[in-house]
Amino acid sequence: MQKNKTLDQIADELEESIEIIQPMYDIVKKYAPEYDVDAITTEVLEARENEKA
């Protein structure tokens, strides 16, 4: 995102589907432009835990 890449470009470069990347992309987008890595990591991990429940 810092390099102005779209979700499609990021998914393509990571060779992952948009469905896999979208949740992380949405979380990171909330923290732009500061991109607090600790806050992003915490929220991504919490989201993954909630998906398992």
C-alpha cells in the first residue's frame, strides 16, 4: 500500500487470492499512512482467532 499498489497487484505479486489478502489489506488500510506494525499485527491475529471460533 505504501507503494500505491492495488489489492489486485498485491495479491498477484504474493501469488495469493484476493479472498486471502482482502482481510489483511482492509486492516492495514485502517492504519494508513502511519502503518503501526504492532497494532496491525495484533488486529490481524485477533481476526484470525475470531475466524477459528
